[in-house]
Amino acid sequence: MEILIVIVILGIIAGIGIQQYRNVSDRAKITVAQADHQLIVSSVNLNLCKKLKLPKSKNDLDEFIEGGWSNIKDTPIAGTHSFAKNEGPVTIKTRLGEIRGDEENLKTTIAPKL
């Protein structure tokens, strides 16, 4: 009987530990996606400073991102990073996975007056 109680208690503790690990892991992946988003935004600004114009495509940012755009990984949790250039502004979007159901997507528009 005592062994059964010990096994039940250990099972409860293990269940709590696994859930906490998943939460930490998910938050880490979201943080990586946010950092990648900021890297893309920074590379657009660097391109703007160096060339005095906004990039036309995501490939124009390769010199400012280590390993180029293709080195930025899309994952089911981190979502996808997209680059869109309209007539003037550049919009960078990062879709975050619905881990907790309340995650916001990241969107940055850069439209300087040159």
C-alpha cells in the first residue's frame, strides 16, 4: 500500500514537471521568433542606411543576416516570417503559433520619408 502511494505521488510530480517543461520550451521558441523578427527589422533599417532605399525583396537583406534569409527558420510554433513591399513601405510579419491561444502576431512597417 505504501509503495502504491509513493508511485502515485511520483506520477503527480512527474506530470507537473512535464507540463512546466513544455511551457518553458514553448516560451523559448516564441522568444526566438521575436528575436528573428527584430533581426529582420534591423536588417531592413541597415539596408536603408547603407543604400538610402528600402529593400525590394527579402533577398536584398541577405548581406545583413548571417547565413542570409534562408537561415531564419520557420517552425510550427515560431510560425513564419514574411516580407512584403508595397509602393513605399516594407512590412515584416511574424506569425506566432497558437500555443496558449492568446499569442499576438508581430507586424512592423517601415516607411521612412526619403
